[in-house]
Amino acid sequence: MEHLFEPQKALIEIGRTLKPGGAHVFTVPWYYWKDTVVRAVREADTIHYLLEPEYHGNPIDPEGSLVTTEWGRDLCDFIYKNSGMTTTAVRILDKHQGIEAKFIEVFISRKTGAI
């Protein structure tokens, strides 16, 4: 989700294709302590950088993947607004089992309705 220029379109499609009661489970870097920041936008065939370009590692592209959005505290609301799915963020932090990291949250977005 942090690499999409139009994440709302992806969420609309995910919500459309899930069966009622179905879930979309995903991870994304989540800056829950701040507002969402859009880093880059695309207009026609041109990318406009609103901030210094940032890239995440990509095993099939040595240049990496452009980060278009740093998701903040409104992520779950954004998902609901664009898909109607309610989202829960789950953080499992267990040092004794070696589970400790930045951006460790797993998101579960559910389409309403019976399973």
C-alpha cells in the first residue's frame, strides 16, 4: 500500500472482490503516531515528488520501490472510507520468542456480512 499511487482504487477492488465476511490481511509500515504523508503523486506519465524520494528494497528491481505514502494514524479510516471494510491492527511483540521489530503490525480488514 505504501508504493501505490492510487491506493483507494486498490481498496475499492479488494472490497469488491471479497466475499461477505472475507478478510484482507496485510502489512505496511505504519506511523501510527503521526498523520499520513503523501510523498509522491503521479499525473499522466509524470511523477511529482512532494518530498525527497525514498525507496524500499525490491528483489526484482535494484533501484527499489518508490514510497508514495507513509501511512499514519488515519490508515484504518482511509480503508473504511474507500472500501467499507473495518480494519484491526494487531501487534505481537514477544522478546522471549524473538518477535520484536519496528512496523510489526499486521492489519486485518474485514468485509461486513455473514461468512
